[in-house]
Amino acid sequence: MIKTPFKLFLTCPRGFETTCSQELKLIGITHRKLEDGGVSFSGDMNDVYKVNYLSRTGMILWLEIDKINVRNENTIYESLKIMKWNELFKPDSTFSFNCIQKGNRFKNTHYISLKGKDAIVDYYKDKNETRPNVEKQNADLNFLILIDNHKGKLLINTSGKPLYKRGYRTIRHDAPINETLAACILKSIDWNIDTPLYDPFCGSGTIPIEAGRIVKNIPSGILRKKWGFQALSEFDKNNWLEIKNNEDSKIINTRSVNIFASDNSNFCIQSSKIHSKHAGVLELIKFRTTEIIDWIPFSENGIIITNPPYGIRLHKIQGINKLYSDFGDILKSKCEGFNAYIICGNRDLIKKIGLKTSMKKPIRIGKLDGRLVGFELYKGSRKNK
């Protein structure tokens, strides 16, 4: 049912499409096209396995099944009903249907999703065959109708759960950044593993852990047991395990690196240690509990990447403005020769740092319209007046 070579689309955090494309090149994808919110490319099942297992910067790998006629609800239904669904579904598979549109061609995308479900149900009814069951939360096959003005296509999720769900974070924290965004930032600034890395507001440990996994070349999906592609009829277990075992053999256990993570919360430090152990990088990260006014780096230069609290996520924090002012003072007085990158979900707090930014990049932090801001901390930096 699915035409080869596959038409694939890997979503990623907006603004990091180039970073995602560069990673795909390293994975072995030669021909890539940047698109809004991701990268499209052609490939086969082995590429599906590798990209899902290795990508740190991707979110979901979608596979295009076919074009659909989106003139109206009925043409969508008919386009889907004539597809050979029995070639796609395995016995006892479950499925879900969603719809996303760019623009406002249809008033109710949920109704379009129901038409997709109905098309599959009626296909099997006409053949007098047992139909697959609908499962909204944890389906084997997750379909997406994508409508872009007058064009439409049917996609299938080969990842299953989003790829940022690595599996090592087991303790709930307020407003952490997800693993994919952390990896995107690390790769986009071109962090050299020989350069000391600091996160003075480490929270659940995501940034230092992703850095440690890059150092050890640990596949991002190594802890995952279930994948969307395993439910496809094209899935070959032996090929998948061969690729997985080959990538696992490339893990590097002998590298040394300077990664420092701190927080003023002992709970954060202890949970970060647990997460880093699950992730396989505990030995690479030096943790400590300290207030930001007492924080100092242990090297003459380095990179700081951190996600400080920004009031919106931690409403109990008092004096959030002073926190950013104090952090700015630390950067100016103790971090000359460093580059600092601050993830901020409250743009009004950026100016409280009191330093001229060297870069600003729009990012999404959950539902927040945030910024990644950079500072080059030359000797003699001063607060702008």
C-alpha cells in the first residue's frame, strides 16, 4: 500500500530545521529539504529505523501513505475508503485518526478525523472482514490527515510517542524543557565536547544529560521498547535488531568531559542524578547544590546553557527580577571569556540580566513564546545604561 521510496517528514522544534537537517546528514540521509517545522526526505525502512532510533533533534517521523482529495468531506472519505487497508494493518492492530489543517478550509477537523475512521471501518465491513479497533491513547497505528489549502495527504506516525520522550526522566518536575529542544540547542551552538559545559539551573537535568549522551554517542531511543514502525506490515524484526545492535556498539565509554550541573534545590539535584543514571551518563556530570549568588565556574572558559525559572512556571518564587539581576552580575563578574545561552519563557526578564545579547532566537517552551538568548562575555562587559 505504501509506495517506495518512502516520502518522510521529520518534525522538529521550529527554528531548528537546519540543525535537524544537519543531524539527518550525519545519520546518512543524503537528500533533504527544509520545511516549516521539519525536514522532508526519501528513504526506506532502514532509514525509518535509524532516524527514529538516533535522532536527538526530531520529534515525530511521519511517512506519507498517499495523496487525498480534500475538495469536501465526502471526497476525503472516498479517497480513504478505496485504499488497500488490509495491506497495511496487521491482525489485531489498533488505530487512531487525527486531522491538522493549514488555513480554515474546514470548520471542524475533528469531523474530518471521524470520516477517516469511518472509511476504514466501512472498508472492512464491505469485505465482511474483522476490522481493527479504534484506540485513542496508545494505538498501534496513528494516522494524520494533513490539509494544506487545496492539497491533502495521509500520513502515518512511525515513531509512536514523540521522540523527546527518551524514557530516562521518571520524576515529575515543574516546566522542564523537553529533551529534543535541549539537544537542538546543544547542536545549534556547535558545542565542542572539549569545552566545559555548565548549567547553573539544571532542574531535572535535561541539558547536562543530553550533553552527556552526545559525548558517549548513546542512541536517543535506546530505552524505548515500543515504536510506531513495529506495527507496519513492512517491519522486519531482524533488520531492525541488526541496525539497533550496530548503533549500540558505537557507544563510547572511555571519554572524559567537564559537564557541571547545579541547582539550589536538593530535590532537583537528587532527581537529576537519578535521571542521569537512567540515561547512562551519571559518571560524566558533576552535580552540586548551590544558590545562584554563590555559583562559580571551575574553568577559565566554557559554555553556559541554562533554563532559569521565569515566574510563569514557578509562581511561588518571589523576587524573580532580582534572581535574573543576580545571575547577570555573576555572568559579568565570574564568567569573563565564557559564552552563555539562556532559555527564557518570559521575554521581559531578559533585560534584567543587564548584558547586551549577541543573539536572540524565538523558541517554543511548551505553550510559551520564549527566546534563546546568547551572551558573549568579553572582559570588561558592562550593564547598558
